Amino acid sequence: MQLLQQIINGVTIGSFYALVALGYTMVYGVLKLINFAHGDLFMWGAYLGLTGVSLLAGLAGAGQPWMAVPVITGVLALIALTGVLVERVAYRPLRAAGRLAPIISALGVAFILESIARNVYGARWRTYPTGVAPAGGFVLAGSVRISTMQIAVLVISFLLMAGLYLFVQRTRVGTAMRAVSLDHTVSRLMGIDVDRIIALVFVIGPGLGGIAGVVVALYYGSFDFTLGWSFGLKAFIAAILGGIGNIPGAMLGGMFLGLVETLASGYISPQWKDVIAYVILIIILIFRPTGILGERVAAKV
Amino acid sequence: MNLSWLSRFRERPWLWQSGLILFAILLPLPLGDYYRTVAWRTVLYIMLGLSLNLIVGYAGLFQLGHAAFYALGAYTAAILNLQLGIPLFWTFPASILVAALFGFLITRPILHLRGDYLAIVTIAFGEVVRLALVNNIFGITGGANGLSGIARPRLLGLEFRQPIYHYYLVLFFLLITIFAMRRLENSRLGRAWLYVREDETAAEAMGINTTQVKLLAFVLGSGWAGLAGALYAARITVISPDLARFMESVVMFCIVVLGGTGSIPGVFIGALGMVTLPELFRPLKDWRDAWLGVTMVVMMIARPEGLWPSRRVQLELQESEAPHG
């Protein structure tokens, strides 16, 4: 019974990780860059959502579940715009500059985003107005229950992930995206506008991260500016576990990490759950250096 | 313009080298205690930068969890001092050994990982160390509050209390470090590192044991960071798991890369930019990280090879192309 409850909670948290991991994995796919700023874009999603929901709740007098829809749409647009801007300003000029320079630049963007958030919203914990996150839930069996919010989370993330998967696998643009992640030069020769595809990746990845930011903040109710780093690192680990650059892998890795973490905190110790997650990452990478679903990369000769 | 005086300096490196050392020795004399502490911090971070430079700069391995070894060194010194009453100076060798040993144990299984995977595993290790310290592992790390009451070091009856003593203490170790690094740079091992960084397959074909060489970079770099940690514990006498924060690792990483990867003067410039300048702009405290971030982005766009790159890295970058060739 308790196990079933843990699995429900684990899958919910796992779908958050999966949504954020998709942003890391897509950017890595096309640029071979760990986008350290992604966690902070996700955190900004939570903060912008807070502003939006507070605004609407102020106008209407109280928080209501329908408010999530316009707020999520607005946050999606703003974070996607920021993502494109970050790529244009901080990453594009560095495409030819080796591996180290873009990493430093990404860390710099992360510092900027986090510092601005801390100065604008303060270092204290912030809470969403009540009434926006749907209340109530269903009893499945005995003491096992699933809340309406959890159902909403699962439905939203399933729809987003299925949509993304179909987009990348079935459309022309998606095919171009996969081509760019294999080889920039050859893609260009095939008539693909590589810069536009990369810009598109920076719309989708951060956009999903922004949605996840609002949903995570609604689910937990409160958060602070460290959300970007703590959650971002976990999501990145999920992306690596699934094999970075691999979109279904990111979804799988997120679910796996969410389950492991929930079970570890339920059956071993909540204090050590993060350590357990990191140790699993390390062990998996020792034995499968490119992740669970990652392809074996031939060594350069 | 007559630049003959410049070439004279080039021909007699001891001239400007002794000038710099003299400057470093005289520097704290006119300063107050606050600025002496800033100078102490700067020198300490130059040491940390040089230790990381062995790993990132020479051997070309991404290490984004270097602060963990700094923290391990500080905790070793503190625990030996608090639990066993060993005088602080005598704990320094133990700090180096413990950090080096952890460097060996942790990196041995992950050396085969490629660049970015290595980076993420080192981040994970850094976090594991920090969380283990926070969770008070074995009941000796003091949990989230850390350890306090470390006895100040004594030498020949002199207690190291004033900031200026500690400045000279780290300066002494820094000079040893620089001497050692310069010797290493041109040694057989130093050349092997560069070779591994440039082309691992070719290095292996030439008979270099790449695993051993990479491992040595990690072990030496980690041990040296451990020494820096012990020096920190000696000065501050209160240590906390915050020493192993990811932010610290990032600062160290930036010191190496901003100044110019693989270059000793570059590490000096990096430490001035990442540690000294932010301390001098105290009024901007709230916005410090944002400015640091802006500097990092602008610097990388303007000079991706760093401010004072080693010649080899400069040549390498001019030849390299886009990631997908």
C-alpha cells in the first residue's frame, strides 16, 4: 500500500524532472553544451508565474484554478523569449570557441538570472496564493490517494512529452532538428537553416522549463531562489541518466530519478535521498558512460 | 617607441620575478586589517586556482567539484586538531594526504568518461561531499553548522592571530606552489599532460600511460587544494559545509579559465577578477553575482582564450573550428 503511494508521488516528481531534463537534453543535442542557465530559466518560470497568479488573484479577489491557464501561457512565452535571447547573446558568438568558453558563459548567465531573481523577489520563501492549485483528490484503495493536482501534473506532462516526441519524430522541422544534432555542416549543406533550428530549440526547451516552473511551484506551494540550482541539477542528472541528447531518454531518466528519490526518502532516509540520487548517477556512468539509452560513441581516432 | 627595456626584462626573468615577490611582501604593510584579509583571500584562491590548473589547464580534464577537496583539507585539519589536539601545522601533511587519497579513490573509476560527463560526475561528487558534511557523517563533521574553535597555529612560540601573519603564511606556500608548478610544467609529466590534452589517442600511441597521467593530475591537484583548505581553517578557525558549495567550485573553475587556461599568470589575473574585485566593490554586494556573471559572459565573448593565455592554448584555439567541424 505504502509502496503504491510512493510510486504515485515518485512518478509525479519524476515528470517534473523529465520536463526540465528535456530542455537540457535538447540544447545538448544541438550545441553539445551543458546549458547551466536552464535551471535558472525554470526558476524564473516559477517566479513569473507567482507574479501572474498574484496579479489575477488580486483582480478576482481570490485564486481560482482557471488562472493557471493564462499564467502558464504567458510564462511559456516570456521564458521562451528569454531562452532565445540568452542563446543569441551568450552562446551564439561562442560556437567556434572550443568547449570551455561556452560553459563559463552559461555559468555566467546562470549567475545573472539567479542574482536578478534574488534582488527582485527577495531571498525569502515565496508562496503562491491558495485556490489556484486544484484541491481535492481520489482514494484509490485504502490509504492510497491521488490528488487532483497530481492528476493535472501527470496529464499536462504526458501531453507535452507526447507532443514533443511526435513533433521531433514526425515533422519536417523535427527531422531538421535531429539532423542538426548529428552534424551542423552537413545539415547546412542539406539546406537546413542551422541558426533557426538552434533558436527553435531555445524556444521549446526553456518553454517547457517555464511551464514546469509554474507547475512545480503550484504543486509544492512555496519555493525560493535556490530552486533553480537544486532542481536544475537533478533534472540534468535525469537527462544524463537517460543518455543526453536523447529525448525519450530524458523522459525515462526523469521518471527513474523521481521514483528512486521518493523510494529512497521513504524507505532509507530523507536526509540522504540526494546523496543516493548522485551515487546512482555516478555508478551508472561508470558502467554505461553514455547513460541508459545513450548510444555508444565510438572513440575518435 | 623604444621597447628595449621590455626585452631586457624578458632576458632577465629574475628581475621582474624578484620585483613581484618584493611587491607581494611589501603589499600588506600599508593596508588595514580588512584589506590584508582581502589580500590573504586572493593569495589563497591563487593557490586553489593553480591546483585546479593542473587538472583543467594542463591535463584538460573538466573538474567542477574542486571545492570538495578544499573542504576535505579544511575538515581534516579541523578534526585532527579538535579531536586529537594535534597542532595545526602538523595537520597540513594529513590534509594533503586525505584530499589526495580522496582524489585518487573518486577519480580512478571515472577517468574513462568524456569531457562533459566527467564535469557532471565531478559536480555530483562535490555535492555528495557537501551533503555528507551537512548530514554529520560519522558524527565528526558537526552537521550544517560545521566545526568551530580550531586552535590557532603556533610557530616558535608565535601565535598566528593577526591577518598579516596568515598573509605571509599563504604567500610562503604560494611561492612553493609556483616554483613546483613551473618545474612540473616543463617536466616529463607536464609534457605528458599537454600531450593528453591535445590528443589522447596519439599520446597513448606514443607510449604514454594516459590513465596514470590523468590520475596524477587529479591526485596532485586535489592534494594541493587540501593544503589550501587547511590554510583556510588555520585563519578562520570556523569551517562549514559551505566550503564545498558548487559556487566555490565555479569560482575556482572561472579563475583558471578567465585568466587563460594552463597559464600561471592567467591564474593570478583570474583570482584578481573573481575574488579581489568583488571584495573591493562591497557596496554592490547584492548585485555582485550578477556583475560576476556579466563579466564571465563578456570576457568569454571578447577573449575566449582568457586574458593571459599560455601560447599553446592560443595557437590551439586559432586552429579550432565549430564543434561539428
